[in-house]
Amino acid sequence: MASYTPNASASQELPQAALDRIAELRRLFIERSDANLLQIRKLLELREVSGGSREKDGELIKLAHSLAGASALFGFPAQGEAAFNAETLLRSPGYSEAEFARVFRDLIGRLSALN
């Protein structure tokens, strides 16, 4: 499981109940990473079956956007950066399939590293 050490000065300012809640939310984010990976893989499979159709890009954008924000919020910068890169690529007109494959390999790898 990925580790995280909160900023010492910030953690000293928060009550223990808040720190405990943050820890719980981080744990839930990590648990849900498996479901997120499954959803990404399903969308990529549908994309492949349809011959590379970009019809599912909207769903991938929403998922990547959500992952980018949650990753940053809960202290997983590598996962957040990978998700941000995926969202940015998908919003770029005319992206290459090679770049698409690279970005999603990176995102899947970084999300898999959480477990």
C-alpha cells in the first residue's frame, strides 16, 4: 500500500478526529482503486472492440478527472499526475493512439501500485 506522511505542521493543527477521518478517506480511496482500474479496463476493452472508436472518451475523461482530483486531495501525487495526463490527452484533438496507449499504461500502473 502506498504510504503518505502529512505535512508535520499541518497535522499538528488538526484535531485527532480530523486526522482519523482523513486516514479513513485515504484507505477508502485505495480500496476503490481496484474498482477504478476495472472500470478503466472495461472502457479500454470496449474501445478496442469497436476498432479504436473514441466514443467512450467522454467516460474516460470523467473518470480521469475524478481520479486526478481525488489523488491530489488524498496525497497521491503520482497517481494524480497520471490521471491528469490522461484527461489532458483525451481533451486534445487529434491525439495519437500510441500516446493514448502510453498514457493509459502509466495510469493503470500507478493505480495498481496503490495495492
